[in-house]
Amino acid sequence: MDYQTVIEKIYGKLQGLWGQGKVADYIPALAKVNPRQFGISLATLDGQYYRAGDAETCFSIQSISKVFSLAMVTRHIGDEIWQSVGREPSGNPFNSLVQLEYEHGKPRNPFINAGALVVTDRLISLYPHPKDAILEFVRGLCNNDDIYYDKEIARSERANADRNMALAYLMKSFGNIRNDVDTLIDVYCHQCAISMSCVDLSRAFLFLCNRGLNPFSGEQVLTGSQAKRLGALMLTCGFYDESGDFAFRAGVPGKSGVGGGIAAYIPGNLSITVWSPELNRHGNSLIGMEALECFTTDIGNSIF
């Protein structure tokens, strides 16, 4: 398969969609990002790498980080996490408070904000220095020590975290948050502010292609079963209230972030990351969604 030709064709074709979406503006620092950027990076398990456009430009990975924090927690406490977080699609926006009241403070899944806050809360309990631990984990996955938090993004998120604070305090009232809420929000905002490129992210997701085995270090990050279940959650819940549509169109597990990134993979084969900052009405990269549908269609391969 000539992956380079495939992604260059997609890159050239989809630039015409610029202007049809909108960058995230509820975090002021994200509103400053140049919307006319588009990168694609692909990594295969046999060590081949391909890129097009702005694939080496770093951006705020936002909710893609939820995959990493969930992997960190799952590897330590396993199925215990599912006592506190559900595994079903929410059907609601990523920052909704609606279901929490009816469901007694147990978030529907770990990829909406409420669920990710519970996961990060457990991570804080597991690691004495959680922010350092998150960076170390991500650096190991992509074999790149030059990964850092974007401090401006983190400050901007923390200054505009009222809804996440509300989610955390509501869950704490039900006994589902164990740590100090201010500490939790600080770690969560930093987690979302990790700065990576498409190249970094495509490499970081190879462990999921590889049944939980990091191809760079040889470390078994997750068991095969845990990696399978994480992928299933990405397929069903990774795009908020657009998850079903993404599964229908692209047919691969993936995770989006409001920074405009989407990371996805085909088990046993490859991982691919697309970044373009303009979002659709669901908070997912408009060009990114189109690009991944085009990709799996053009190569004739998905998980289905």
C-alpha cells in the first residue's frame, strides 16, 4: 500500500473545507490558534512512517490525553475503575452535567469530561507526582523525551474551568471524587495541555495497535485484553455525541480533542493522527473526521 500517496491526496483534497468549522473559543488560548493548518501522520507496526502537511507542528492534544490517563490507571487497578465509571456512550455533549444527577455521580464513560475527571482523580491517588508521571508515560509511548505541557494553554484552561469544577464537586457529593478538587482540576488541565505533533501521537498510539506492547521499549503497557477493551471504548465513546457517526464513517477506534486532533488506529497494522483546528458542532475536527473516512475508504481497510 502506497500510504504516502494516499495521505498526500487526502491532504490536497480536504484543504477546501477550511472555513467551514470553528476553532474552540471557550478556552481563550485555543481561540488564538491559526485555523488554516492541517497535518497527517501515519506509523506502521513494521517501522514505516509517513506524513503530510503540518504533521510536525505541535498542538494541544486536549481529550486525546484521556486515552493515556485511562491506560495509566487501568494498568494498576484493572477492572476496579469500572465501579466508578461506566462503559456506555453518553449521547450528550462532552461537558454535560445532565446524566450525573440521575445516575448518582457515576459518569457514563471515561471519555466525557466527568468520566475523565474520575480517572484523573484515581491517577492522583496512584502517583505521588501525577503531572510528572503523565509526561513520563507519554514520552515513553512515543519514544520522545521532548514532550511538555503548554503552560499558556494550561493556565487558560484553569482560568475557565467552572463547568469542570461543577462536574467534580457534584461527583464529590456522591463520593466519587476522592482528592481535593482544586488539585484534580490542576492536574486535569495540565493533562489536556500536553503539546504534541501528529508524528508524536501516531507513534504513541502504536502500543494499542500492538495489543498493549510498546514497540519502542518492549514494555507490556497493557494486557492484550485491556488494550482490546480500551479500543472498544474509543470506538463507541471516543467522539462524544458523534461517536456512532465516526464508527459508521471511518470504522476504526479513535479519540478526538477540541485542539483539533484525532488519533486512530487499525489493530495489528497502523496508527494515524490527523490535526486541523476547526471543529464541527460536536467539538470534533471537521477536516479530521473527513480525512479519516477518506483514509479507510481509500485503503480499503478498517476493523470491519
